[in-house]
Amino acid sequence: MEKKPTNFSKIFGIGPVGLLISLVLLFIAIWVNRQIDLPPLSNNQSLLNSAFFISCLMTLAIIVWSFKSLPAADRGNKLCTTGAFKYVRHPLYAASLSVFDFGLAIYLNSHIFIFWAVLLHPIWQYLVENEENMMIDIFGEEYIEYQKKTGRFLPKLMG
């Protein structure tokens, strides 16, 4: 028997689960960072602060653009291929994964946190597969064609 998507899963997708996993891994990274004495990425705290501030602004801009492109009430009910969704299939996740998390990793000033930010990508790639299968069930071939044109979290540069 096929599981019918709930409104919660249509609106939030794997976001809550992915966020929980990301936070658990962040706390593990904090613990590991305290155990290992690695040199910092930079001694220029002003540069680190600026990088984090810029990543926060970019994240906020992408989130606002995403919500303007596809309001929460339309999620899972309407296939949006314009606005932020023209470039990536999951702009809200992309804002966190590709912009905020790397800005935070730089701000935290350790190679361990850069590793954490890189590690999140394959984890979220795996998590989002169920969400994309749900979208294929809802939108069929139209979503499959959309997948071919856009990247999950980063824009496709070719193809």
C-alpha cells in the first residue's frame, strides 16, 4: 500500500529531520574539535565575522526569495519552476547547506567544522530522495523533467 503524503510532509519535507541530524553532527563536531588541537583556519577574527555575516545575509535572502517563489500553502500542491526554484529544486535546504553552514564553519574557525559542512551534503542528498520520490508521485513526468534541468542544492552549470 502506497503511503499518501501528509500536509506536514508536503510543507516541511525532510527539513525537520535533516535539521536534527545536522545539529547532532554539529554537537559531535564541537566535541571532536575540543579533543583535537588543530590550528585555526585564520587568526583574522574580523574576516571570520564578515564571512559569517555575509553568509547570514545571503541565507536570509535565499529564504525570502524561496517563500516568495512558492508560499508554504502551495508546497506539494503546485510545482514551482520559477524564482529560486528555477535554479535549484530545494532552495531552502540549499540556503542552509550551501551558504549558512559553510559561513558558520568558517566563523567557528576550525577544519573540523569545514568537514562537518562538507559531510552534510551527502547526508542531505540521501534524505531528500524520499521527498523527491513523493514529488514524482504527485507531479509525475513534469517533475522528472524538472530534475533534469535543475540541481538539488547547487545550480546545474551544464546540461
